[in-house]
Amino acid sequence: MANPLPYFLFGLGIGAAAGILFAPQSGDETREDLRHRAEEGREYLKRRGGELRVRAEQAMDRGREAVQGQREQLSSALEAGRRAYREATGQDPTRAATGS
């Protein structure tokens, strides 16, 4: 079996030469196109960053609401427990705990 490396190098040289000869744009046009694409990329990243920031803020708001709801439920449960204790013993559970 013949060594494929010379054929690969020959094909690589032909491809590079054809690419240079048939390039659709000049170097200046190519650089301008690259600058334009880089600017589009920056704008895209800015837009996506803003979208992600908004989503993060929304998630934080939902988390705060959930915590506040849990606090309210806990507060209601504690108050219900105090009422039940007062009804059962006739004492205030906060005073009973402190010894007053």
C-alpha cells in the first residue's frame, strides 16, 4: 500500500492555491466582514446577557415570594399554637416559657 501522506500534502497545496485564487473578497473586504460579524456577536452577547439578567431577577423574586409565604405560614402556625395553648391552659405561652 502506498504512503498517503504525499497525496494529502499535494491535495492540501492545491486546495490552498485554489482558495487564494478564487477568494470571493479582497483582504479589506474580509477584514470589514470580520469586524461586522464581531460587532454582531457583541450585540448578541449583550442581548443574551440582558435576557439572562431579567430571568435571574424573576427567579430571585419568585424565591423571595416563596420565602415570604413560608414565613407567613410559620407565623400563622405559631399563632395557632399559642391560641391553642392559651385555651388549654389559660396561660400565655410566652410568659410560661420565660417564667413571668
